[in-house]
Amino acid sequence: MPSSKNYKRNYKKEYKNYHSSPEQKKKRASRNAANRAVGVKGKDVDHKNGNPMDNRKSNLRTVSKKTNRSFPRTKTAKKKRK
């Protein structure tokens, strides 16, 4: 994003180009399915095996938003996860 004070975001264009793409819709549907499977509000759903498309109940756990969103997303990160 430009840091100019006069910059105005074009939300329609942003939604059209990114949020409404088939790939993003599929990811959003997967996140929603995981949240419904766990049924806990106010927390994030974490996938034990690191695959966000694997929404089996045995692969899901709830963690705080701070914990889930501060986790380093790298190829070697799975090895460090408890």
C-alpha cells in the first residue's frame, strides 16, 4: 500500500481481483468448515498436521488467536510444532 496521505483504497477492485477468486473462495470455505467442526467461538482452529484442507475432527484443535497467528509459516515449521 502506498503510504501517501491521499491514497484511497479501491475495495471493489481489491475484492474482485483477490477475495472473489475461486482459490480464495475454496480456502474461505475450508476455514469455515473447520470452525463449524470444532464449534468454539473466539478462538482459532489449528490443524495438527499443518494441512489446512484436512478438516477431519481428529486433525483439529483450538488455540488462542495470538498463538495461531504468530506461528512461523515455513517449510520447517511443522517440525517445531508441538
